[in-house]
Amino acid sequence: MGEPHRMRLLTGPTPLQRLHALEAVLGTGPLWVKRDDLTGFGVAGNKARTLEFLLGDALAAGAEVLVTGGREGSNFCAAVALAGAVAGIEVRLVMPGEETDRLSATQALAVAAGAEIVRMRAAGDGEQGHGDPGDLDAAIEAHAERLRGAGRAVYVTPRGGATAIGALGYAEAAHELADQLAALEVSPQHVVVAVGTGGTVAGLLTGQAELAAGWSLSGVCVSSPAAELAARITSLSAGCAALRGTQPGHALTLTDAAGAHAVLTEEQERLADLAFTTCGLLLDDTYTAKAFQRAVVLAGRTSRPTVFWHTGGVVNAVHRLTSRKVVV
Ligand SMILES: *Cc1c(COP(=O)(O)O)cnc(C)c1O
């Protein structure tokens, strides 16, 4: 296996930072944050790492059009639109819902980057889905097939870029973290990350196995239940390890996030507000505020350090804070 193709999007390693002020307020053991909200490509967060390898692969394959999709608030769709613009590849985003002039912030970013939104019902040959993830993946595939039929060179990637190639970014990122931890002589017990489609945690699992790391990886499932995702993550991680010529990992703990999808519990909201006012961290209500709660719980149980892997979601995090009804 040769070196995978990569299009550089990150500005460099993201900071690893200790949250002293939060530890003091919460009375936990050492709490660190890996700042992948600062990957430095638009507001792509974790998706920048995924897209370095997906876009690299698409360019190497000579793709003219990249087809993917996601829900209304998808950070992946906004990020892939921007990456496609930079790479000179057209981007089509298959999304549920009707045509509207009231786009979500991430949809508006995708359109600003030049991507075209294709409504699910118009994606294939008129088949209508019900908006669940399986239907969306089928609609993405149907739209890609239609473009291939028209003679276009198409690159398809599923929701979240959750493929073995996409996971390569986080296998690399695990090594980046390991280098930083070694330089600081910090040896964490837990590394905690939010899990949506599972590509991010799958890559970390691959990297963790390669490092024979002394920390355990904890994934917090925010959309699909852990029980549904576990097998998929294991297989994505194995595929990623195969691409890297390494052995697959297995040491992963998955838990389900507390509360309903994209709705914070009171405790999650309190912690997210505290992270903002004590350390300037922006946490969103779909992913990072949910995973952060888990990190705080784990950090409360051990005197060894806990690393919270911030995955971004900054657009929705700002929205969380700015859409509150307040009178001043
Ligand atoms: C997409 C996303 C995740 C989850 O990544 P997956 O690879 O889909 O599991 C976590 N946090 C944020 C902010 C995201 O946008």
C-alpha cells in the first residue's frame, strides 16, 4: 500500500491545553482539551482532518464532482463544500426537506462556498425517502448514479465522511496527541470524543492501537445509539488500519449521550456555559457539550488526566448562545 493521498487543510497541530479554571470550579482531576475547534480551515473543526484524506483521494481519482449529504445542521456538508471549492471540485449536497430560502447557518455556509443543495426527493429517479439516515445514503448514491450516467467523474462519500479513508485523519491525529502528551510528560487515563457517524472515533481507535497508548478511548454517541454503531466503528477502524498496514484496535468504550438529540440537559447546559465563561470554549448542543459532560464525569473519578477532544461545531455553538431570549 502506497502513501495515501492528502490535501493539506490544517494549519498545523492543534493546541493541547489544560483547563485549570474549570478543574478548580468543578473539583475534578486534571482536565485537558485537544483544540480541534481550531483546525484552521473555515469552521470545519474535526471535518478538516477527515477531508484532507477524502479530498486527496478524490483529486487523485480525477473527480469532477463530489456527492455527499447530511441533515440540515450538518457541519460536514459546510466543510466539504469549502474543501471542494479550494480543490476545484464541484460539490453536490443531498439533503432532506423542501426548497426554502430559510437555510440553516451551515447550509448557508455550504451555499456561500459554491455547493449545490439537492433535495432528497429530486436526487434520484423520483423515489421518495422518509428522511432517515438509510434513505439519505440511498439518495446520495442515486444522485451519484445519475451524474455518472451523464458522463461525469463522480466521487461519493457517505454522511460525515465516515469511510476508512476519511478515518485516516484521526489515526494521524492520535499520533499528534501522543507527541504532545510525551513532550508535556502527561499520561491521561481517558480520551473522550463525541460520536456522530463514527469516522472520527474509528480513526482514533486505529491510532490508539498503533501507539499501544496508555489511555482508554471513550466515545459519546449523540445521534445513533452505541449499540447500533459499535460494529460499524470496529469495521471502519479495521479498514483504516488495513490502509495504514497496521493492526486494528478494539479498546473502545461507547456510551449514549444523556438527553434528546441536539437538546441539552440542564447539567450539560450548565457545564457548557461554565466552559465558555471560565475558559472561552464554545460548545455546541449536538456534539461537544454532550461529550464534554462525559469528560467531566470521568475527570471527577480519577486523579490522572482526562483529555476532552473538542471536535468543533462552532457555528452551532455560537447559535446556542446568541439565540437565547434575553432582555437587557
Ligand atoms: C461531525 C462532528 C462530530 C462527529 O464526528 P463523526 O466522525 O461523524 O463521528 C463531532 N463533533 C462535531 C462538532 C462534528 O461536526
